[in-house]
Amino acid sequence: MTASTLLAQGADIPAPHIEYDQLGPTLLVFGAALVGVLVEAFAGRAARFGAQVTLTALGLVGALGWTIWLAADSKPHHVAAEGAIGVDGPTLFLQGTILILAILSLMLIAERRNAHFTAQASALPGTEAEQETTAAGIVQTEVFPLMLFAVGGMLMFPASNDLLTMFVALEVMSLPLYLLCGLARRRRLLSQEAAVKYFLLGAFSSAFFLYGTALLYGYAGSVRLGDIAAQLDKDAGSETLLLAGVALLSVGLLFKLGAVPFHMWKPDVYQGAPTPITALMASCTLVAAFGAMLRVYYVGLEHLKWDWRPAMWGVAILTMVAGAIIAITQTDLKRMLAYSSIAHAGFLLTGVIATSTDGLSSTLFYLVAYGFTTIGAFAVITMVRDTGGEAAHLSRWAGLGKRSPVVAGAFAFFLLAFAGIPLTSGFTGKFAVFKAAVEAGATPLVVVGVLSSAIAAFFYVRVIVVMFFSEPEADGPTVVAAPVTAAAVALGLAATVVLGVLPQPVLDLAGHAATQMFVR
Amino acid sequence: MNDFPWLSLLIALPLVGALAVALLPTAREKLAKQVALAFSLAVTVLALVMAARFDTGGDRFQFTETHWWIKEFGVHWALGADGVALTLIVLSVILVPLVVLASWTDADRSGGVDGTPPKRSVKTYFALLLALEAMMIGVFAATDVFLFYVFFEAMLVPVYFIIGSYGGPQRSYAAVKFLLYSLLGGLLMLVSVIWLYPLSAKPPAEGGLGHGTFLFEELRGLHVDPTTAKWLFLGFFIAFAIKAPMVPVHTWLPDAAAQSPAGSLVLVVGVLDKVGTYGMLRFCLELFPGAAKWATPVVLALAVVSIIYGAVLAIGQVDLKRLVAYTSVSHFGFIVLGIFAMTTAGQSGAALYMVNHGFSTGALFLVVGFMIVRRRSARISDFGGVQKVAPVLAGTFLIAGLSGLSLPGLSPFVSEFMVLTGTFGRYRVPAAIAAVGIVLAAIYILWTYQRTMGGPAVESVRAMPDLSAREKLVVAPIIAIIVAMGFFPQPVLDVINPSVKQTLARVDRQDPAPKINVAENGARP
């Protein structure tokens, strides 16, 4: 084949039509990440930290502004990028949520007073190289571009309108996170173990996802969610391929949520990872994963709901109950919050099961409420420190209420929100998803939900008991009130109160986003 | 002045007070107490002015306010008071300043309860008391079921911190037990509350209202199919039975009572637990009348068991606070009996009983609290012959105790009598068994009096001072109210009766005609 024929053919291939304005937020974040890599390569060590923080913050805030601009524009939504991406009401809501929560997480990551990250990840723990890099006062700055890549993947994940794009987004989101998990400054072996565990299990689940995609392609002849839905309507194709494909795909998605029985990674990873990264995962990754879950089940598989619902009931019940019960036995706060996050994933699944506009809007609201509260809670954990870094063991928190009533009070408030006490955002969110589930006829699920809430309340309350009703130890941890972290706590607290007392504006926003449902 | 937001103001004022007290510097303990007292007295005055404007011949709900709160869920900030709610609000606002005064030294660094040093600042204690007052007024004033639930649950938080921070040696156990019991009940109720929404959203042809709502007055018009109604009723009833508390879900109360500081105990048992019986009367009966009738036999049986079992256990107690707690289990049995007898006398009696019990048990807990602070022990065997050294203390204990056993001339007699006659008109056997409770009450009160107050003064109480001026100031109003309402219950009954009539009309029950000859067609109409 000569060059001229190739050129002639090339002229026949239509250039893909990309709606750059609609993909703007994602592209902006990815662009900032790439610039971040260049900064890492070319900027001097002294200038790096400031440059990276500024760049990351600008990228995220710019993307947020762009998202808001897109959402304010009231023209009807349609798929973009040749059908690979769907930018619609729920997606914009999710992307906005992810960006706001990412900015909050950035406040924790960029905290310099409590260094969270190892100076040089390649230096083996306990070696001279490690001591040297630490002594040299090197500040880890690769975390910022890595974080931006992860956030970009998260923005893309719920927007993906075909399964292959979704897979790519999943990998773009996960790979930087695997790395970030291993970068803790203290207890580095634990951190590296967490990273390896997360990577191995995550790679495994990605394979499941990909296999499911392949089978669904075999069923529908397309990886587009809309095409799969159309094929379902026609009632054509091999049902074996369909059901096996859906099952494998669900494994991949449920793994990212940490739903039982695919939750094993969560406690280890949440405990081992640097706490700001845990906050990022517990909020943004959960939002992104639920967004993708909602899109797959509401767009692609809505007409299959009589088949997937019973299985999802089982998963939701297991997730709520197991998450709540196992959390009771935990003595490490980060592990406890990991199990609490598992239980909350279960509550969120009841909203997914509802498969209605209300189910969608209530899940969206819950994600916002939970995201703010969980970042606030992890931010408080980073503030309570002793000589070995964070004092995450529950017994070390004894009498914290007497030592620093404000910090302990804030944490207690977050815990009450997790427990779903009225006048906190946790209650509003829970009420919203449970209401949607009851309306969809899933009352038994809601009964299980409230019973596991009661079980879960036990361990939240236990932490409050330790903080307020026990005597402080003589050599207890000190509270390091680093200003940026404190601001993140304050923001989380404010959101938790406002979404509990005056939730109407955000409920309206979520309701408005959900009315148009997802585009196909 | 019709649109004056009385009830919102009544809720806001103590909250502002709580905030003001909490923001004072920690060292200004005396000032914190004074500010708390001032705010609680202001609330009392405001509530009494409002109560005086209540029109007994007017609408059922007065001082109503309805504003959208969360439109998405059909939730209103809806307040209003009928006769029953009004009397309970007045009970709360009268008790709170007295409790503040009675707890004057309870939270001091020097004078922790039961000899244990207090764990937290003085101002926090009084801030929590005021926050609790706001929640209590809110829970009685809410005429939106969702709002009621919010107050019902939010109320737990201040009590939890009061018991957990300022209680006795086992305080954290008691606090957690209290919270978990209440939370479990509350969450079951939450399922019922949520369920009401889709039911009310159904079109009127299917028994719904056409729009999702939680407004009590609208929900009364709901037609729920009997099976669903039974589930909904159970959700509410279990929550209220735990709160009340009734046997077999009463075990949190003695523990909470034994560990809680005596002052706040007055509010926990005197007011908070009334939310349970109030909720049964208001929500269980009026929202699900059919299911309430279906459940009546079991509820009556549980009520009778509570009366007898509570009284028998009270007799066996060695701890004063546990003893009073068990007497309350017995008294709550009477209230539930009156409510589910579904007669005018029974329900009016039960509503009156709630108020009377608040004052009478409140007085008993206050006096017991004074005794415990003096002796640094709550064990009955640590007392003896107190009458000789502290006659005023002993006398107050006797009057409070006698009101607890329903001596004629003291207020609880009227209500207990009404409950028993009201029940007897329809359910003879439960009423007859319940009457035994009065005899048992005489045993637990008089025997306790004899052991602690009578006889020669034992060594340990020789130096016991009598009631101080502050303490006299605390008990005098309550004793006055108990005596006054023993002779003139009619004004209160006039307030209560119209709402009770509405409840009975809703459950579609008329009072049984008095019968001379029982043998012919049995007691049941």
C-alpha cells in the first residue's frame, strides 16, 4: 500500500466529533495533571511544592467552575464524544460533587505542618536512604499530579456511556490511587502492604469488569449502554451471555464500592493509606463508583431489573449488616471508619435498588452528605497525633473531650451524622434513600437498614464514650490544629449541619439533576 | 396576636439560653448557673402567658404555625398545642427551673454526685439542660410526624451526655444502654414514619391524600389497609413502649436512673418518658385506630404486668433511685391502661396522670437527690431515722411518697381513680388486677419511709443538715401544685377533655353505658 492510497483512505475516515465544551472539566483536570508532571521534571525542588499546590487547586477550581457553568446551561443534554461520554444532569451533579470533595481532600493533602507522605517512596523503610531523604527535608510533591490523574478518572467514570470507556476511566482512576496508598510517611510497611493488596485485588476486579464487558459485547454486539438496553428491549440474544456478563460486570463495580463480599480490601487500605488519601478514597472514589453503578443499572440494565434486583437485595443486606457488625470489633479508628463506609455503601445500594427518579436523586444527595462528613472525620483523625504520627488507636483517644473539647465535639458530631441522628446530614440522606426504597416496595430492605443503623450506632457511640466519658491518659496524644486541616474540618462540619437542618436547596439540586435521568 | 409564634419562640428561647451558657467562659460557673436559671424562668413565664390564652372551647390545636421545611419530603415546621400537649409543655417548663435550682451544686467540682468528681464543666451541664428543654417543648408541640420524630431523636443526645458525663460510677454503661434502647425504638418508628409518605401520596380513591405529607391533621384522614396499619402501629408502639417504658423493654430505666444525676432524672422520668405515653395517645390511636383496637388486649396485658411487676420490683430494691424508677414503671402501666381502655374517663385520667406523675415523681426524685447528696450514698440501708435530724426533708419525702401512692387529697389520686373507673367500665379484670398496684404502692412507699426516715437516727445521718433555703424553694412549688391539683383538678381537665374527645371520636368508641346487671351480656359492649 502506498502512502498516497493511505492518505486517500484517511480522508474517508471522518474525524470524530468531540464536544470539547462538555468534556471541559475532565480535560482541564487531566491537563493540569500533565503540567504537574512537567513541573515535577523541570521546576527546582524549592519551588515545586508551591507550584504544585497552586496548579492542582487551580485545576480543580477551574473544573468546578466549568461544571457549574455547564449545569446552569439549560439546553437538553445528549451524549458527547461519539457516544462514549454522557454529560447529563446526574453526571454534572456527580462531577461537581467529586470536584468539591477533591478540593477538600486537597486541603488535607497539602497540609505541611503534619507531613503525611514519605519523602521518597523508593527509599526502603528503615534504611539509611530513608533517613537521608527525611533529614534532607524533602517534601513529596508527586502526590499532586497523581491525585489529579485519579480525580480525572473519577470524573470520567460516572460519565462513561460505554463499557470500554468506563473501563479506561476505572484504570485511570485506580492506578494513581494504588500508588498514593503506598506513600505514608509513618508505618510505611503497613502502607506498602495496603498498596499491594489494593493493587492485586483491584487488578483482579478490573479483570472481572473487562470479562463482563466482553460477554455483554457478545450479547448485544456493542459496548454502548444504550445499545445493550435496546437489545434487552428486543428480548433477543443469548441470555446466558447477558446474565454472566452482568454478574461479572457487577463484581467489578461492587468491588470499587466495597460492597460485601467484595469488601476485603477496604479496611486494610483505609488503615494503611496516608489519611488524606483515605479521605479522598472514602469520599470521591465512592461518589465516582456509585455514579458509574447508577449509570450502568439505570441506563443499560433498567429493563433487566427483575433479574438483578434479588441479587442486589442480597448484596445490600449483607453489606449493611456485615459492615455494621464487624465494625463493632474494631479498635483502630481508620479501620472502624472503613467498615462504617462499607455499611454506608449498603445504605446507598438501597437507593440504587429503588430504580426510580427518587432513588437517583436520594442517592445523589446521600453521596454529597456522606462525602463531606467522611472527609471531616478523617481530617480530625489527622489532627490527633502523638510521637509516632497519628494516634488512630481508639484507646489513645480516651478523654480527648476533656483535652480539646472542640475537636472531640466536632468528631462526635460527625459520628452522630454517620449514625443518622436527626438534624445532621446523615439523617436527611438516610431518610431520602429509605423513602425511595419504601416507595419502590423495598420495605423489608429498609427494616434491615434501620436495624443495622441501630447496630452501627453502637460503635459510633462507643467512640463518644471513650472521648468524653473516660479519663484522659497522662501521655495522651496532642491535637495539632494545623490551619488548613482545621478549615477542612470546619467546612465538613458546616456542610453536615446545613444539609441536616436546611437540606432543601441541595435536595432541589439533586432532584433537578435526576429529573432528566441519564442520557442514553 | 393570633399569629404570634408562641411555640417557635418557646423552642428558640431555651436554645438561645443553651448557646449563651455554653459560650460563657468556663471559669464563670456561678454566672452560668444564673444565666441558665434566668432563661428557664423566662421560658416558664412565656409558657404560662401562652397557656393562659388557651381557649378551652376553641379549636383543638391552638397557637398553630405551619411553614414548609423540607418540601422534597413533604415536611413542615408545623407546631400547635392541644390540651394534652399544652399541659405537658407547662409541666416541662415548670420543672426545668426547679431542676436548674436543684442541680445548683450537682455539677460543681466539689460536689459531684455520689462522691465521684464531675467530668466536665459546670456550664455544659446547664447548657445541656436548656437544650433538652427546647427539645421537650418541641416534641410535644410538633404537629408534623416527621418533626416529631426529629425532636424525639434529637432529645436523646443531651440526655446521653448528661448521664454519661455527670452520672455515677457506671454512667457510661447506663448512657449507652439508654441511647441504644431509645435509638432502636426510634429507628423502628422511622420505618413507619417513612412508610406514611407513600401512603399519603396515593390518590384519594386508594385511601391516600393525593400528596405526600407528614402533617398530623391531614394524616388523620388517611385510610390505610388493615394489615399495613398493623405494621405501622407496631413501629410506633414499640418506640413508645421503650420510651414509656413498659415491661419487657423497661430495663434501661433503672440503670439510667441509678447513674443519672438526680436533677436531670426528674426531666428524664418526669417529662421525657411521657413522650412515650403521649405518643401512644396522639399517634398510635389517632393514626391507626383500627390497629390500636386490634392490639388492645395485648397492650392491656402488658400494662397490667407493668403495674404489678414494676411495683413488686420496687419493693425489692435496695437503691433509692432504682426504687423510684421501678415505681414509675408501675405508674406508666396505669397511664397505658387508661389510654387503651378507650373511655373518656380513662383517657382523660391518663392524660392527667401524665402531668401528675411528672410532679409527684419529680418531687420524689428531688428529695431523694437531696438525701443522696447529703449521705453520698443511694442505698436504703445507709439511712435510718432521718426524721429525727431533718424533719422537713422527711416531711417532704412523705408528701411526695404519699402522692405516689395516690392518697386522696393529693393530685395523683384523682387521675388514678379516673383511670381505674374508666377501665373498669369496659375491662373489668384488668382494672381489678391493676387496683392491686395501689396496695403494692403503699408497701413500697411506706416501707421505704419507715426504713429511711423512721426509727432512731443511725450514726451516719446524725450530722445530716435539713433542707436549705434553696432546696425548700425547689420543692415548695411542686408540693403546692400536688395539693392544689388534688383538690381542684377541674381546670386542667377542662383543658384536656376536648382533645381526648377528639381522640375517642377518631377511634370510634363511645363510653360504655353504666350497667347495674353485669351478668347478662358481659362487660364488653
